Amino acid sequence: MTRHTIRLLLLFLFFFLFLAPIAEAKKFKKGVIELSGGSGFLSSIVDLNRSGGTKTERDTSLLDLEGVYYIDSEMGFGFSMIRLRESTIAGDVEDKMTEDTFGPLMKYNVQISKKFGIKALIHLFQSEKDSSFSNGATSTLVDVTGWQIGGGLSYYLSDSVSINFTLNYREVSGDSTGYTSGVETGSDNYSENGVITGAGVSLYFN
């Protein structure tokens, strides 16, 4: 993780812990449903625990969908689905990676002005990552579980629409299995940690 990323995380943590308690909570009514969609980038470090270890830095684009039900004016529970995609080319061979994550989340919402609010999020998920080369020679399947924590800033266009800017930290761990021409070639321990920056839109239904 870069120093710049660490500074962003510390700034967000300071902002939420010290400013959120004095902010006026946005008065969502009980039963409000928030549906969100957005895109972003994951900057991460992948660790394969082979003999000696192999660490790789990766930058991945993503799309995410969330649905949250607010049990009171501040606290909501819901579900999130994220699709990550990455493509790298070496010579005439393209390496394509896709990852699908899904799992429950908890969201906490506070308002800092009439138009701006901040949201904190905790997300637990199951993930399956598939990486394959265009020549069909080798592929990798990764099954992991993980967690994500963070939040962001929301600008409310109206009571039913907001634009969101987010910053989240995530960690995953699990097993990686390699294949050559469809034949399993071995497995490995897999871990990854990184930071997701993104932007999106939320719709609110009462």
C-alpha cells in the first residue's frame, strides 16, 4: 500500500471519528431503501505463498451494486455485488481476469450539511476469481472470503438522489488453483489487500 493511500485512509478515519459525532444525522425514515450503483478502481497487492513467496501489484476496474434497508434514521443493512475486471497483454497473449464478489453489508449514514453527508460501510463477502490466457494454455481459479471497510461522501441532488464518492480498504484470503490445458497443476495460498476508490449514484425509496 502506498503512502498516499495510507494518508487518504487516515484522513477519512479522522473525519468520521471526530466530525461525524457532532454532525446532524440525516433524517431517513424507517424503512427507506437505498439502491446504489457505481464504478471504481482497486489498487492491491497479491501474495501467493509459494516457496519464497510471490507478491504482485495490480490495478483493477470494477462495477458494484448495493441494496440497503434502513432500520432507523442512520443504520442500514443490505447486500452488495461487485464485478472486477482486468486485462493485460504480453506480446500476442492476453491475460483476462474477472472476479465476482457478493455478501452482506452494514451502512451508517450522517449528514454534515443540507446537501452533503458521509457514510461508513462494513462489508463481508465471498469471491471467485478466474484468470485465463487467450491462448488457452493456462488458467487460475481463486476462491476467497474477505472483508471491506470504508465509506464516502454523498452529495444530495434531492431527497431521492445522491452522487457518491467512496474510499474503501479490503482484504481477502483463500486458495488458488492453477490449470494447464484443463489439467490441475497445483494449488497455493492466496491473499490480497488493497484500496478501492470509486464514484456512483444512489436512489432512495420510502
